[in-house]
Amino acid sequence: MNGPDWLIPVIAIGPIIGLAGGIYGTYRSITRTTSPAERSLMVRFSIGLWLALILLLGLPLVLVLTHVLPDWMRWPPFFIFFGLLGPVGKWVTTRQTAIRAEAESGERPEG
């Protein structure tokens, strides 16, 4: 390989490691649940998160790199994804805590 061609395999390693980590984290999040209700919540959240990741980060990036969309169009979905990630993550954590409390006490949580 001449010039910067050797960088292509090196650059490809980052996304591969990131996706592998995301898949492993999703698997562990689902398998470490303590009840069917909690598992259902984590499966629904994981599916939604992966779809949002693909639609709001992957698809716009591919469309920009193939010159279907202008370069600036990759940023609004990026900000939407990361802007919603915190509040949705907090909601899921709160809901998961309520489900675990319900399983321990036998009560039905609100929401």
C-alpha cells in the first residue's frame, strides 16, 4: 500500500470495535434482567435504540458520503439522537428501578 492507503484498514477497526461493544452491551443488558417485565423493557429499549442509531446516525452519514445529501445534513439527526439519549436513558433507568421495586415488594408501579 502506498500513501495513506494503509489508513483504511486502521480506520475501519474503530467502527467494528464500537459495533461489537454495542452488541455485547445489548446482550448483557438483556441477559442481566431479573424479571420478564424488566426483560421486555430492555428488549423494547434496545430495539428502539438500535433503530434510532441506524436511522439518525448511520443513514444520514451514508447519504452524505454518497453525495445524496449535502454535507450539513448529517448534523441535525446527530444532535437529535444525542439530545434524546439522555432523557430517554433516564426514563428507562427510572422505569427499570420501578419494575425491580415492584418485583421485590409485589406492588404494581405507576407509569
